[in-house]
Amino acid sequence: MANHSNQIFNDLALEILAKLPVKSLKRFNCVQKFWLNLLENPDFKSMYYENLKSKSAHSSPLLLWRECSKSTGNVYGNNVHLLSEKRYENIVTLVMPSLFEGYDDSSCVLDCVNGIICHYVEGGTNIEIGLWNPKTDEHKIIPPSIIINDEPGFHGHVTVQGFGYDNMNDDYKVIHCAYYMYVYNGIFLEEPTLRIWQIYSLKDNCWKKLDLEMTKTTNINKASVAYLNGVCHWWGSEFATNGFEEQVLVSFNLSTETFQTTSIVWLQINDAHPTRSLVVLNESVTLISSFDEDSRIEMSILGEVGVKESWVKLFTFTLGPFSDLRIPTVRMGNKCDIIFFIRNDSNELASFDVITGKVIHNINIKTLMFSTWIYKESLLSFTKEIN
Amino acid sequence: MSGISDTERMITLKTVEGTLFDVKSSIAKDLKTVQAFIDDSDDDVTSPIPLPNVFTRELSRILDYLNNHHRFRSGIEKADEEMARYDAEFAKSMSHEELKALILAANYLNVKDLLEFLNQTVADVIQNKSVEFVRNFFGIENDYTPEEEEKLRNENEWAFNGVEQD
């Protein structure tokens, strides 16, 4: 090709690069000097962001769950909604079936995969888990798992950890963990010293013990789990060789029923202890870190699961004025935007721009805690599958 | 002339080789460079509009794409599937050189949707390719020293896993 065309093509190349996953971009750092660390170039970052936005599921509604705590008197009404339209102005309230016969139990939503919502109510040694398809209005209460533990002095606590679709086996699965903590003289000892992991298969309609020593999970908050392409991801912590506890991403493959961990040590800066939320952005696991010290939010994409060096910082912006960013629930909208509280003193939600940190749309919903997922309708009938 | 609506007007375009193409004005609207020329002309454009940077092969492809997409968009049910199939075939039918030539032509003529599609097609092609392949594809000279490049490769070792053979 003539030199002239080559030059024009070079300029057009950036438009093409802006469509690539971060792994490819990092590799192509080596092509020429101008392509080194392109994501740090504000113009390119803008192009990259525009692409993410156009690829986002902006035409699918956003499912929003909010905490509804009758016991504390903070009743904001029903707690599951579908938000649609350009400014999230169309809010449809869904009536989630209850997990306990006869009364409204204000369950929490764990995740929403392929239009199926997994919700639960925790209660110490008991947990009730249900699967619900709002489109067909089918609801299935998952049978309880049978955990036998006869060790004296141990007190159990069950928590649900992951829900997702096993694409290899066309099955939906739920993962939960039973912690057994040793009670001595009426006091719980800090470390749960026994962990039993179990997996439920919708196809088999039963639980199965997992013979794995998965890392302990950090305090489960609603923003620490994410499902993507047959893998459930959550926060865990491990004891490193130096004896210190460090946070890791645990990625559990639903078909092979094995897991791997990815350290986030490469993301740590000095002594900063940000609050972290796990989300999915453009088919990649993404970490949103909120730094209370300077009201800053950072979004980092994981280039390759299992590779700690592959965390790539994508967006950094400042929310203002916030004096407390330790609230963990920073979530994604459906337009490559962030959903968070509009102000420090307000319980009202808003959509924020990830380049400027400014509010784009107000969302007419108030809550104390919430979570969001992209919702794609499903016609899956799962009550017929089991006998 | 009165009574003739805009969509019936034909515009004539002339490629580098001198080939003439008659194009409906509704299609010409998608060639923003051409449309700008028409808008800027004081009189009705009757003589062929010369396109000094566009070859027959490329213009033919571009018009084919636009004609098909206009057809798909004109209200048939299930057009999305047909359009996706057409797009896939369209992309596959070209060699890398032809793809690059078409991008240049679409860029010159400012055909936004087609350019977007072509850029995505190239992104899909190069996503898992090697650094050498990409240099070759874009005609880029390596301006790193061997030491600099080696250092970069080591720092980003993980990004080189699973790269397709050239």
C-alpha cells in the first residue's frame, strides 16, 4: 500500500484498538512506542469508553434489588425492580415470591443469570434458597441440604455463595458454604475452623458435597459475587506465605467444579484499604475500589482469570462530595455507568459517569443497600424439569 | 422538476478508473462526503461526481452493503437475523488487503455504520494475533530497541498466552 494510505490507516488503527479486550491491548503495547499504555491517553480512553458503552446491554432492563428492613422500621416498599429506558425512568416493581409459606420474608437476591433470579433468606444454621423466573412467574424453593456435623462445641452458619449456569451441562447450580465455628465458654472463636462446601444442581435437584478446600470468604456483602460465562466469582482471603492474610478473587467453574484464585496484591497501593465491589463489565470480571481517603473510585478489569499481573486499571474518577465511601455497594448500570448514592447524606440512587464522576441521571429509588444486574428475559421452565 | 420526490433522484458517481455508478439519492445520503458535496453545490448536481480516492471494487462493495442494509431496514420481520448473516458473509468474502482498502474508502466517503462494522471486523481478526502480525497488517515499523521490546514482553508475559500462530 502507498505510504499515504498507510498513514491514514495508522490513524484509523486507534478506532480498531478501542474495540479490543485489555489483554490484546497489553500485548500490542509492543507493536510501536505510540501504542504503549494507550489506556492512559485520555483521548484513547474516551474512545475505549464509547465502545464499552455501545457494547453494553443498554437495551436490557436493569434489575435492582434493595434492602427492605421491616424490623428496623426502614420500610421503603417492595424491594425488586426493573429499570428501563434511557434515564432509568421506567421503574417496574416485581413481586418476588416468598420463601416461607404465608408471610413476606424480604429475601435478598444473590444473582440474576439468564433471567433467573436466585434469592435467599439466611438464618444461622438454616438458609432458604429459591429460584424465580419473573417472566414465567415460576418459582422453585430449593430443597435443604443435609449437613451432618456432630463435632461437639461447633456452631454452624450457612451462607449461599454463588449461582450460575453451567453451559457445558445445561444446568443451573447453586453453591453454598457451611461454616462451623468453635464455641468456647459461650464465645465464638474468630476463625471458622471448619468449612463444608456444597453444590446444588437443578437437573439432579439435590445437593452434593464438594471435596475442596476453598478459601474462606470475606464477610459476604451483596457486592462481592459475580457470575460470568459459566464461572462464579467471589471475594475470598488467603494466608500468604508471609503469614499475612490477603484478599483474593475466587473463581469457581460450574462445569468442572474446580476453582482458582487470583491475588489482587498487584492492585494494592501503599496502605490504602479500599472497599471493593465485584462486577461484570464487557464480558470481564471488574473490580470497583472505593477509596474513602480521597473520595476516589477506581475500576480495574481482570485481563485473565488466575493471573494477578493482569489487573488493568481502566477508569479513575472522584465522586464529590462524599465523606464516607466505605459503603460497599457500588454497582454497574446497563450503560457502562456506575449506580451509587447521589450524596453522602441521601439514600437516593443515581447513575454516574465513569469518566467525569458526575451524575448523569437521578434514579427515583431510595434504599440503604442495593445491588444490580442486567436482566434478560427467559422462558425457561424449571418446575417441569424435575419429577 | 416538480412532482419528483427526493428518493427517486439519481446521483452519478465516478471512480478512479472512470466507472460510473448511478445511486439513488436516499443511498447517497449515507455517503456523507458525497452528500456534503451535493449540499454545497448551488445548482442541482447533474454531472458525475468524481471520487479521486475511491476504486471501482470498493465503491461496488460499499453500495452493495448500503443497498442491502436499506432493504433489511425497510420493515421486514426477522430482518436482524438476515442482516447478521449478510454481514458475516460480507466480512468473510474479503481478504485482509481488501478489508483495509475498503476501510480507507469507507473512511473517505464517511459511511459511518459500514466503517464501524469494518473496524469491529478487523478487531475480531487481530484480537488473538501476534505483535508481528499486527505490525504487518497496519504497515507499522517497530521503533523499539530489542532490549526495550524484550523488557515489555517480560512485563506483560500473561498477555502473550494463547496467541494464534501467524
